[in-house]
Amino acid sequence: MSYSLLELVQQMNGELGLQQPASVIGNPNNQTKQQLALVQRLGKDLVRDFEWQRLVQAYIYQTTAAVTTTGTVTSGSSVITAIPSTASLAVGNVVTGTTGAGLAPYVEILTVDSATQVTLNQPVTTSTASVSLTFAKQDYSLPSGYDRMISDTNWDRTNHWRNMGTKSSQEWQTLQGGVISVGPRERFRIYNNKLRIFAALTTVYNFAFEYVSNYWVVATGATAGSKAAYTVDTDLCVFPDDLMLAGLKFYFLKAKKLDYGIELGEFTRALSYCKAQDVPVPSMSLAPTLPAELVGPWSISDGNWPTS
């Protein structure tokens, strides 16, 4: 991670025998503009290609406690009125209530209409004034720079077990419409660019997961990725110089409809080496054995169990 954007473009042009630009960002030259566009695409393609350790981030967040209040429901209507305040309510909140509320299972807020009124996505079946209602949050924002979640890293750190997901659309509808769907662990899915939890929690829990960030550009003076694209000539990137240089030459020659066979081979080799060396891997045995265990079947006597 030593080439700035300007140095990378100058190095590529120098190796190809082309004129080296004095600047990249804001340069009116069409070829320099093209090279900038290509290096931006190269960075984004590399982000999606592999779980680079410099892009892996841990995200720890807390769930939100439910809001318990009152409201007036009318049979056959989806509107709840006379709520003291809707300031802490949001679209997508799951609504539950006492028996007199007449709410369908997993009914949600469709719109927040005013300071005292919300509309649900299903009508209620009874008419009751000042009925007790609970609004629970099920959708949580993804972290800044989020590209994709790393599988099997979503954990409930309060209860010390892994959350179950991600769930498909079919599994989610089974959870919401099945006869028995609620279990001891939380389920989740990525829905509408939010992390949706089932069942919506009413108390505060500590959750965590790891994800691949799309912040592959390192701003001037920074030590970690903080941007998803180059914006100034002095920006750096998290990827090795040889990989970026080989990739940019390949992308450029391909865009110019020139022969790029050698450059493609160089880029492919650099990509393979960088992936293999990005994180250390354990030695693999051709004759693996199970680790020694202190307690096992061999710890039990074959016979004659002592009584004292």
C-alpha cells in the first residue's frame, strides 16, 4: 500500500510507454478520465472477488427496547388513532397488544401518519379504545461501508449463541405463517438493505457480526479504508501495488481493444498470489488424526466398578 492514485496511473502509463499525466482527478484528458474510471472499477471488482482481511470489519450493535403505549383500534380498519406520541415509532415496527386489540400475528406499521396515528399493513378485528399496544423494532441499519455479511458470524452475545440465518423468503414466510415458528434463538435476513430480526425483540440484546467493507480507498493520512472510490490524487488503497498495477494495465488494454493476453496472465497470477498470502493458513496433513481428548470411552472401566 504505497502507490497513490497519481503514482499508480503514472507507473502504468510509464510501463506502457504513454505520456504520464500530472494529475488524475479533474484532469480533462479523455485517456486519463478513462484510466480513472477503470481503476475505480478495478477496486470495486476486487472488493467483490474475495474476503480480503483488510476489508473485514466487526459490527457490534444493541437491539432497541420495545415501546409500550395505548391507542384506539376500530374493527375492519388498519388505522390506530389516539396514540399519545408516535415520535419513537417507525415503519416496519411489529405491533402486539392485549386480547382486546384484535391484532393479526406479526402485523407491522405501514405508515406513520401523524403525531398520534399510524396505519398497519392488516386491519384489526375488534374495536377498543385506549388498548395497550407494544411496538417492537425488527429492522436495523447496516454499518457504513457494508458490502456483504460473512457467513456464520452473526451472534447473540447476550445469550452466547449464534443467530440463525440468513433466511430465505420461503423460510421467512414459514416463520410468520407457520403454526409453530418461535424458538429460543433469533432468526435474521437482509431485507430492503436492513438487517431484519425475527421475532422482533422487546428488550436490549448485544448482537455482532463480521462483514466485508466496500471502503477500499485509504484517505490521505489515514491507515484504514474510509472511502469506496478515489476522490483525490493522494488517496491510497488497501490492495497491493503489484495487483493494482497488473489489473489496471489489463483493464486499460482490454478497453482499448488491444492484445492483453500477457497482461491478463500477469493479473491472474498476481491475484492468485495475493489471495493465497492475504491470511496465514494452517498446514494440512495427508493423514489427519483427531486431537487427543482427556476424557473419552477409554476412560470407562471394562468391568468391576469400584464402590469405594
